[in-house]
Amino acid sequence: MIIKKRYFTPLLLSIVLILACNRYYVRDVEVIPREKEPEGFSIAMCKAALERTKHQVRYDSRYVSIAYPGGDVPDETGVCSDVVIRSYRLLGIDLQKDVHEDMLKAFDLFPDRWGLKSPDTNIDHRRVPNLEVLFQRKGESLPVTENADDYLPGDIVTWVLSGRPHIGIVVNKKKGFRRRFMIVHNVGRGPVLEDKLFQYKINGHYRYYGTI
């Protein structure tokens, strides 16, 4: 097929615009509530996660002594799990308290990789493997698939990055014409919104509404 010269420039421009849109344009997607969720939970979770992207946070994984319950590391520091912890706090759910109380009841069911002989409210909830156990026990553990339609706004996803656990929140944003939702996470540059759902090896997929 021969494209006449007078049509070539507009056609090329259209292709460039489509490609640019698919790469850079971020669109909002309506959140459809799930049957079992507390009223408005998914929408509130997305708003809380996206609010975290407005904060300047330096990645710092050092052990810090914090208050209990409701304790937090300094506002300007944090790791991937702190994005999730702080987002849930905006919804009135304290993962520090939830993890600790569950560990008191079933300590042996939590990972034994840090040499602890009893729970530690300073750090337990900031460890992704502990959060995975809590979500499995007290929330919904969903299948790990490669189908973008299975991952909905408000879901929690965990990954493995170079052998290290990672965690983030699925939110109601999509980039360009892509089917998959974007995530909010902190992989070292502070809380960010990115199209990285399938960028890493997914390890877990959860929905958690608190211990109520």
C-alpha cells in the first residue's frame, strides 16, 4: 500500500500521539465496590495510597524504636511496607496493632527468619513476610495470576525483587490504553505511582479490611 505524501504527516503525527498517550497519560478508573468490603473501602484505600505519593520520603530500613499502638518511624523516612502501613492508618486501621495481636495468638505461624523469640512491636509490622501472614489469616488471600483483570483497586500485592520481599497497593489509575491498574509503592525513591504490577515476580495477592 502506498501512502500519499499529503496524508503521511498527519498519519505519522497521529501514531506519535497515540504512542505518547499510551506511555504518559494516566487516567482515572471508576472503582466498583466488592460485595464483601466495608462501604467505600476500596475508594478510600486508593485515595489514601495516592495521598502518600505527595510526601517526600527517604528510604531507610534501619531499626527504630517507636510507640505502640499507633507508632511510626519519622515522617521523612520509610520503606515499602510503610506506604501500606500509613495508608491503612488513614482508614483507621493500625497494622502495627493487628500484626502484634495476631503474633501473640499464633507466634509460631509467623516467619522464623529474624531469630526473635517473642513479638517486637517496633519492627514486626514493617516486615513484609509478617504482613503476608496477617493478610492470609485475617483477610483474603487471592490467586496469583498474570491476568490484569484479577487485580483490583485497593488490593495489596507482594513481590520478590532480587530475593527481597516488596509490597504495594493497587490503585484506580491506568496508564494510556493499558488494561492493568497502576500501583503505589516505595522501591527506593519514596512513594510513587507506577505501572509496575507485572514488572516483578508476584508473591502474594490480598484484600484486607482490618481485623473487624
